[in-house]
Amino acid sequence: MSFLRKKFTYSYFYVTFIMVAINVAVYLLIHRMNILGYLGLNLYGVVEGKQFWRIITYMYTQYDFRHLFWNMFGILMFGVTVEKAVGSKEFLMFYLVTGVLGGLFSLIVYAIAGDYYVTLIGASGVLYAILFAYAVIFPKSRIFIWGIIPIRAPILVLIYAIIEFVTSFNQASHIAHYTHLFGFVAAGLYFVIRFGVHPFKVWKRTLKDSDN
């Protein structure tokens, strides 16, 4: 277990900006070469086609400019701060591990549901993982919704989790709500296994202290 918690030497080399740049580059490449169908994550491609790269490429693939803009905005908003707190090497591993786990968890759900051709794309699962990390590292931080309403970061995570859980039952929705939830789950597991930090204990202690 100790090797899983071996720390990296701290360094900062703008991984957040690099990840955003890769997403933008892939977006431009997709619209020039029409290769979207080879990058998204689905059971048929991974299981039948043995196209295992999809487990990674799906998180760098955005459907349209709006999808790209909001995902990259969120990653920049929270990712830079988290990266500076934990270091670029740790942040890069966190980004990739939570993204891959979110994709794998989604594939399991698709397999159970028999949805072999449902295709998952987008960095929103990773974005939710980064938001989760931000709330654990900076539990006293307040995030302003619409620039007006201040909400404690842990409370915002819990609100989002409830919203995603409820909306995941709406079969008409095309948003990968399960993947958003799995982003939270993957991030939580990462903190417990990698850092030995239990997010809910951190949040409970912080919110309790704020009441005193």
C-alpha cells in the first residue's frame, strides 16, 4: 500500500493549460478530419474492436464548441488552483486516473444496460473530479454561482451529486450523468487510496467548525 502513496517531487509546469490545449487541438482535428467516431468510448469499440485507446481519447473529445468551452472553462477555473496545491505530476496522474476510471465505470453501466453502441465523449467527468478535489483541498472556499450566490465548495459538490443522481433516471437526457457521478466517485477513491484522506470527514469537520 505504501507504494501507492509515494509522493512526487513538487514541480509546476502548467499541466492544466496543456490538457486544455490538447482538448482544443483534438476538437480542431475532429472537425477537419471527421474522426469523432474513432475517439468516443463505447462497449462495441472497446470489446469487439479492441480499440482500447478510446478509454483515454474520449475525455479529450468534445461534441461542439459549447461543450468544449464550458468544460475547458471549468477545468481552468479549478484545475490551476488544484495543480498548484498538489504539484503538476500529481495533478496529471489525478487527471488521467479519474478520467479512465470514470470511463470504465460508465462502460460497466452500459454493459449492465446492454447499451453497446452508446458513445461517451467529453471531459465533464474529469471536470467533476477536479471540482471534487478542489472541495477537499479548499473546503472553506466559497464558489459564487452566477457570480452572485456564495456556496461552500463541499456543499456545491453535494448539490451537484444529488442533481446528477436524480437526472440520471431521465432516459431522455443525452448528458452522461453517470459519468459525472463517477467523476466524483473516482476522485473520492483517489483521495482515500493515494492520500489517506477521507473527503467526507474533511467536509464534516470543516462545516462543523464553521458553525462554531
